[in-house]
Amino acid sequence: MSRLRLTVVALLAAALLVPAAPAAASPRLQLVHDTWRSFTAMTVPATGLPADNIDGSLDPATRARYTSPTNIGSYLWSAVVAEDLGVISRRELVSRTRTTLSSMERLQRHPASGQFYNWYDPATLELLRVWPVDGSVVHPFASSVDNAWMAAALMVVRTAVPELRAQAESLLAPMDFAFYYDVAARGPDVPAGLMRGGFWDSPHPDPQQCTLPGNYTGVGPEVFYTCHTYGAFASETRMISYVAISLGQVPPAHYFAPWRTFPDNCDWGWQEQKPAGQFVDYLGVPVFEGNYTYRGWKFVPTWGGDMFEELMPDMFVPEVEWGRNSWARQHSVYVRGQIEHGISDAKYGYWGFSPASNPDGGYREYGVDLMGLDTSVGYTSDQEKTMVDVGFEGCRDPQPLPSSYGDGVVTPHAVVLALPYQPKAATTELTKLRRDFDSYGPGGFYDSIAVRSGKVAKRYLALDQGMIMGALGNLLADDVLRDAFTRGGATAHLRPVMAMEEFNLPRHQ
């Protein structure tokens, strides 16, 4: 194990997440065991599909009656981690994975693109057309980012579970991400396009829902795309680009098409702050290499200022290694900004802001407002939605800074994602969250904590638990997910373009 991994193991053990096996054995921390237990509880045994979420008691009767491609992918890669860390046997990994893949073969998909729809019943495998929570109508939708997480999981499985490689390949092969690729999205003079958010395969009955009829591949009938494309690169949606480039379905130059920040003129004056930067040409694509500043640190903003946008794709692509002049300058500083917000700016005494369960019920986006791109509906770190607007010089006047923040909400998955970049701060934070709140249950850390009221969202989400398993798997099992994902196309197609770029960030901050 590397020095960093040994350090993290020692720090986590000191954080009261005690080893579940002797030190001489493979490192199997209690958090890994307990987080995996939440997956076994969420998963319907007969189908091998996990529910979207489950109550903190892990009572199977509280499983949600819906699941998504991202949830299924989270379970698959978490099973790979569980086996690699000795939590389950090889035989159990193969058995569980085979059951899941066999059920996936029965799920209804969009025929021309091979894409999965967003919501299924994990027990019956039926495509949902009625939402089980409230009876509302569901219009089947194929999401580009949800399918990207599913494809990433299948790419991991085909390498990490060679016993099932053929089955994983047969599910992956029809998935065509060029179906979302609008080559003209950046205009006629830019030789690379952007990805659509997704599509419906029939007209949406709501006239308020903006759709764009078309078919970018010409295969099959017309679909009805979302009117938006994913134009911000430092977001979880870059996983679509990573997958599509790795599979050879879009040109590598597409890596440079999404914006890092938007340009520094008033045409883009809606963004959170005025960026500092300049245009750089990569493979004929003009890239505005801009940065924001927060409490003295320069960084590339995510859309909402949250941790999973910044670090979830890094679970599969070795961004620091492949982007030595880009992501290697970014991730640690971004995490430091989140810490500084929680401790020194908002003065919560805690940090780790990312979309998660709302302790008052439901689900909500949380983030550090000034570390995100969007001004009008930016993610905030507290229940009161305290927003900050520093203005855009020459385009938008600043507003008074808040005198205080409210009930900040932190989520443990954000802290675990930060472990490779700020290990001491992250392990200290996990210690505090477990010590100061009723935040830990039979499936590991509960999903979120409102730190001033002490309210805890006592449930487990497949996505958030999958991030915890993925991050710990890479740390404790020598990059198990990254190694599996990057075999083949990613190394050949994606790594070279990542090596080209230099973010407009200092080498050392």
C-alpha cells in the first residue's frame, strides 16, 4: 500500500472506525463493512437490484419502490470493492453480480441507443410509468449522466469480474452515447460539441417542458431531447464525456468543449463571479481557462459548489495522475475551500457539502454558493438558503454579504470523497460527526446532519453509499475502480487529451 493509503487507514482507525480484522489482514474498516450492509439491505434478493434508498433501520420493508441506472451502478462497483477488501467472498461477488446483470438484461431500454430509462421497480423490473410515492405520472426518460454511471460500472465489472465479462460486455455494447452528442452545440466554428441532458422517446405532454425533436445518430426514430446541454465541465456530468471518449463514440476533442468557467464579459455576467483567465486553443477548440477565487484560493468552480460534482468522476478516472497541470492543481484546493467555508466563513464547526437527504424531509442540493457557477439558483450550505452575490465587475453589482449562516447541512459522503486530498482534516471531521451527533447506524453514517439543530436524516441512499464505497475502495485497495475502468479505451483515448490541458491555477497554493 502507498504511504497515503497507510496514513488513511491509520487515521480512520483512530477516528473510531475500528478495523474489523487483524492489522495483518487486508484492511477492512468497520465503515466498509457497515456501508456494504446497507447495500445488502437495499437490494432485492431475487433481482439483485438495489432500491434508491432505505430507512436507517435497514428494515427491508422500508426499501424505496424505485431504482435508477445510477443506483444499480453504485451497487455493482460497491460489490467489487467489498470483495477486494475481503468483506465478501469471490463466490458471493460473482453470484450477486450475475443476478444483477441477468435482471438488467430484462429491463426495458431505448432500442436505438441502448440507453436505460431513469426509473424501474427493483422488485418487478417494470419500467415505471406511475411514481410509487404519490401516484403521479412518470414519462420515461433516458438520462445521459445516469447512463454514464451505469456504463462506468459495467466497464469496471468487465475487468474486475472476468467470469462475467461477456455478460457485462453484452449489456455495455449497445449503449451509444453519441445519441446525446450535439456536435453543433458550441457553434459552427468549434469542432466539438456538447452532451444533451437526455431525451424522451415520445413527445412530452406538458407544454411547459422544453424539448428539441431530433436524432443525432440517425439510427431509429426521432426522440425529444432536453433543451439544455451540459456546458460546465467541473461537474459530475463530465463522466458522460469520460465514458463516451473512452468507448470511442465521440472525438477526444470533445473533452475541451464544455466550459471551465464561462468567459469574463457581460454576455456571461449571470455567473457567480467574474472569472480571471484567457482563451487557450486545444485541438482547435477555444477553451476559456478561467478561475474563481474564494477566501484567497483560486479554483475552477463546479455548477453548484458541491463535493460530488468535484470528486465523483475522480473515483473512476485518475484525474490527478492524468491531469497533472489541471485536476492535480484543483482537487485539494477545492476541498480546502469547502473546509474553510464550514469552519471559518459560515462558522458551523463542520464541513462537507453535497446534495443529500434533507434532514427536514426529502432531498436537496447543498454546496458552497461562491464555489459554484450559478447565481440565481446556486446551491447553499444551510437550510435557510443563505446565498452570496459578490457581483460581476462592470456587469452586476454586488450584494451585502450575509452577517451569518443558518442551520448548515453536511453529508458524510462528501467528507469521505475528500480523504485522498485532505486526509487529516477529513478523518478529524468523521470523528467529530460520529462523536457529536447520532449520525451512525447499522449501515454506516446516516445520509446527512443539520449541525445546528442536530437533526439527522436517518436513511441510506444507494448513490451516496456508493460514493463512500468507491472512495474507500480506491484508497484501501490500490485504485481498484480506477484500474478496472481505465483498461483499454480510457488509456488510449482519454489520457492523451487530459495531459494536454493546463488550468489557470497556481502550481502551489
